[in-house]
Amino acid sequence: MDSMYGRVIQTILYYIHQMQVQYAINYQMVPFVV
């Protein structure tokens, strides 16, 4: 169960990281659009 739990945490962290990267890219592309 520990390995499964760790995998879930990694997936969530990866998903959040992807969202942050996408947000940064969008913000840089359209800095005047809030």
C-alpha cells in the first residue's frame, strides 16, 4: 500500500507541476490578459 500511496502522491505532484508550467507559459504569451 505504501508504494501505491507514493505513486498517487507523485501523480498529483506531477499534475500540479504541469498546471504551474502551463500557467507560466500562458502568462508569458499573454502578459496583458488577466
